[in-house]
Amino acid sequence: MKTTFNATARTVFLILLAVFLASPLVIVAGVSLNSTAQMTFPPQSISGRWYSEFFSDPSWTSAFWRSVIVACLTSLLSTSIAFPIAYAQWKTGSKLSKILGGMAGAPFVLPPVIIAVLFLLFWGTVRHVGQIENIVISHAVTFIAMPLVMISLGFSSIDKSLVEAARTMGATNNDVLRTVAFPLVMPFVISSMIFVAIFSLNEYVIAFMVAGFTAETMPVKIFSNMRTGFSPTMCVGAVLFMLIGLCGFLAVARMGNLPKLLGARA
């Protein structure tokens, strides 16, 4: 009886939590389908007017694709830096690799405003401001802790007997990395790239501080438009980002055990 009650209570709690988390997303999606320029939910009448306006407006589409490009480049750069650090920690466990890992994780734990100001001062000092590559590098440095942790989890999950067997067969360190370690770590690498891309897509403070309106991303575009009032076109951009995030999580789950990829114990 007690077990049944606990199971029911847990189910009810999870349902309420899911409703609480999904409610803002449902409301934003509903508002984007309004036929009028009002923030009303449920929508008075269903219309794709704002989606048509979004994709026909060059300022919105350019901001959207700029955000996508920044997110893709950021994920590639941060993962490319994190992978050798994680590999060095797994293979040697040297003090240098641990120091690099600590330095890589520091920006992620600092407040975004502090990081944004530091990058603003840096790009101003080197006299390279208002460029899209500023956002890519700044985001990559800020979010590098994420791929570093996930890839390190991937390396730590490798059965040491596989490595020993490969070396017994005459495999070199490069052979072990290429034929044993890398295939096993690949799901963690791809998952980390997806998570970094999603974080980069939705980041506003750093993107605004290091590039501003000269390389306007979607979050910067939305916040700048809010100064002149509400428009359902903003909700269209939010819905597109939600869909990208949902597809990303589904892709991560499709590759294997999502809790394990996120670091849960088996």
C-alpha cells in the first residue's frame, strides 16, 4: 500500500513538474500563432502570419542564421580544445593537464556579466571589436567546460582491459586512440557539441557586449526589439530555437543512454 502511494505521488509530482516546465513553451508557441499583434493566449484565431513575416524580413533571418553559424563554430572550436585536454588527463593525468582543465572550467562558473566585461576589455585592447568571430571565440572559451566534462566522462568509461588488449596486440598510442578510445568517446563528443551549440544559441550578454548590433544574433535582436514594444515575431524566433533545442536533445538521446551521457552512474 505504501509502495503504491509513493509511486502515485512520484508520478503526480513528475506530471506537475512537466506541466510547469512546458507551460511557458506552450504559451510562447500559442502566441506566435495569433492572427493579431497581441500577447493573448490561447490565440483568438490561428494564423501563420508572423512566421511569414519572420522569414520575409531580412533582419530577422540574418540574425537567425548568424546565431546558427555562431553556435556551430562555437561547438566545433570548444570541442576541439576540450578533446586534447580530456585525452591528456585520461592518458597521463599530469599536473599540466589538470591545470589546463581547471583553467578551462573557470569561465563557466563565473557570472556571465563578469565574463562579458572581461571579453569586452580584451577585444577592445586588441582593437578587434564588433566582429562575429569575437562571439565565437568568447562563447567557445566560456562553454569549454561542458565538452571537457562530458568527454572526460567518455574517457573514464572506457574499459581499461580493451586498451591493454590493444597494446598487447602491438597497437601504438595513436592506434589505441584511433581504433579503441575515439569510437567509444564519439557519442560524448557529439553530445557535448550539441549542448554547446544550444547554449551558444541562447546566450545574450556576451554576444551583446563583444559584438553588439554590428553582428546581431537572435537573442540580441529579440531584446533590442523589445524596446519598441511586443511583436509576435519575437515568439517565432523563440519557437525556432525551442525546436532546435528539442531536436538536439532527441539526437543526444538517440545516440545512447542520455543519463549516462550526462554523467549519471549506471
